[in-house]
Amino acid sequence: MIVFINTFLSGLVRFRRGSWETLATILIALGVIMLMQPFLLILYSYSFIVTLVGTVMFIIVSHFPE
């Protein structure tokens, strides 16, 4: 577990595609979950922005080196 976290963080610092794509995918999934939950209006209000940021981030980081 610690090795995975260290690899993930070093990938973020060195602008490697895998780590940033993982983060962007998590943002997209979080935005969809925020959109579908029925409990908090504030989460619903920001769900589109979170999904949009994740999508744009995924498009940008897909050009990063492996």
C-alpha cells in the first residue's frame, strides 16, 4: 500500500500520465456521485463543475508522457 502511494505521489510531482489520469477519473466519478445523491443540495450544485474539471483535466493530461 505504501509503495502504491509513493509511486502515485511521485507520478503527480513528475507529471506522469498514469497518476494524473487516475486523479482525473476519480474527479469525474466523484462528480457523477455528487449528481446522483439526493441528500445535500450543495453537492448537487457543484457536481457539474467537478465533472467538468475532471473531464478537462483528463483531456489535458492525456498528452503527458508515460
